[in-house]
Amino acid sequence: MKKNIVCITLCLLFQATVISAFAQSKPKAGDIISGVVSDNEGPLMSVIVMEKNDKGRVMSQSVTDNNGAFSFKLVNPDNRITVSYKGYLTVDMPISKTYFDIKLKYDPESGKITDGPDQNAQNALPRQNPSNMGHEYVNLGLSVMWATCNIGASTPQEYGDYFAWGETVPHYESGYAQEEPQTHWKSDMSGGYWWSTYKWSKETNSTLTKYCNDSNSGNEGLTDKMTKLVPGDDAANVQWGGTWRMPTKSEIEELFNQCTWTWTKENGIYGYRITSKISGYTDRSIFLPATGIRGGKSLNGLNSDGMYWSSSLDTDNTLMAWCIYFVDADLENIDDDVSVAPFSRHNGQTIRPVCP
């Protein structure tokens, strides 16, 4: 009898301990909820992790960094975590702990745009969401949303600023992007846009210090096999924040292939009106002005040519990176008015950001 009582007592004590431990580990308002989001190939960047209440309202959120990590302050432990990323199944779960290791499952069907042709006509207008820091985008029915204007511009027809590839600030003083000849260079950038002023080289095109897969071009034989800009070197992410970033080569190729490009003039500015060819989205478009390019101390091709950086290195020539390149469609003897092409990294080009 005594043995039974002892066993029962021990069981009750163990149960009480487990319940107590569970109660202590249950998150409470104000706790930091953190974790990592990944798929079978590794961490996922720019994934939005949201805390939603029972009415579906977002109460708190975070965006994963280049390591897939996120963190946010919990508003209510009775809410749920929702993780949504285009091309993957949405994850929804209770907030039962403070750290989550979230694995997303790839599903092409989930990549379909949800605010498409079955919504009202307002969806064709520029839109915002809390992760876009007040900057507008247009849903063209593609894999990413495209911003309505360039970095440094406030309207679609403004040219904006010029950046060497992998740099996050212009070489000239604010407000003088199109000055020609340029007389307002920053003191340490007075040489303009050359290898000698490029952030990721030591004076020449054979002394690269980052994003180099050819030892002949790397400083002291450097190779790092980095082929895509990390967030800290992505001008769109640094300048605009949130989930904004520079488009990849595949994303500018998608814009090139899945849209109709029409040379036009808007508010006195030449450029291309780019209209979606995707069924249900053909009423949606963006405008890319002919911004020209800054090479050395000169600004060339303004209002006739356009060059827009991607975040992708040319793996066949480590001195170059991929961009959208177009010329005045009215010029004769031009076979390709618009193309996706590599250009030297030290040149100053404009950037049209994208977001998930």
C-alpha cells in the first residue's frame, strides 16, 4: 500500500513539474519571437513572418535577413504565426514557443498571384504594403513586384541616382545626379566612376576585393565565388529598406520576355512603357526612363539610352554584372532595342527595385 502511495505521489510530482515547465516556456506579450526560415536548399531571404490575430490582422512582423533569420516582439500569445513566400506553401501555426525553425515546402501553384484578374480594377494601380516603407509597386503578374520609380526618384519619369554595381551611395553630392559636366563630386570620389574609385577594387580591374571568381582579376589572386549581391551591398535594400532589393538576372529576363516594351515620351522624358503580357494583367505597366550611364566623369545617353543594374554578377566575366540595356527605338541600324546584357561594374547605372 505504501509503495502504491509513493508511486502515485512521484507521478503527481512529475506531472506537476512538466506542467510547470510548460507554463514557464509558454510565450507572453512582449517576448521576442525569433527563428529561421529555410527550404531544402538553405535559408530564405526576404520572407515575411507575421503575427496575426483571429481576424487576420497583422499585429507584428519581421522580414528574414540573408541568413533566413527573423525576430519580432510578440503582441498576444493567443495569436498565430503566418509565413508567406511566393512559390511556397503558406505556413500558419500557433505561437507555442519563442524560437521557430520553419521549413517551407516549394509549390509552384502557390506562386500564382492572388490579387489577379478576379479582383477589382483598383489592383491595376500602384500599391503599398507595410514592408515596402511607403514606396509603391505594380503587380505585373510576374514573380516579383516592380517599383514605380527608380532609387533617388519620386515619380516614374524622374531619372534617379546612379550607382556602381555593389555600391550603395552615388559618387556625387545629393541633388546633382544629372549635372553635366559634374562639378559636385564627393571629395573621395572626384575621379568619377572608374576602377580607381570603385569600392570593390584597389585601383585597377585586376585588384577586385569582392565578388570575384577569377584569380586573374582578384587582388592577390582573390576568389570568393560570390555571384549575387548580399543585402548590405544591395543599393535598393540599403536605400529603401523593408523587403526591397535589386532584381536578379532571371527577374529582369522575365520582365523582358513577359512584357511588351513600347518606346514613348512621357512628361518630356523618353523611355519604355512596359506592359504585362500575362493574361489578366495586361492593364498593368511601369515606365523606365532613358537614364543614360555614368562612366568616368561623363553622363552619356541621357534621354536616349537606359541601363538598369541587376544583382547578378556575370559569371563568365567577373568584371561585369548583368543589367537591362536599351536604346532609342527610333534609331536606325539597331537590331536589338532592348536586351539583357553585362556591363562593367564600375560604371554608374540606375536601379529599379523589386519586392516579393
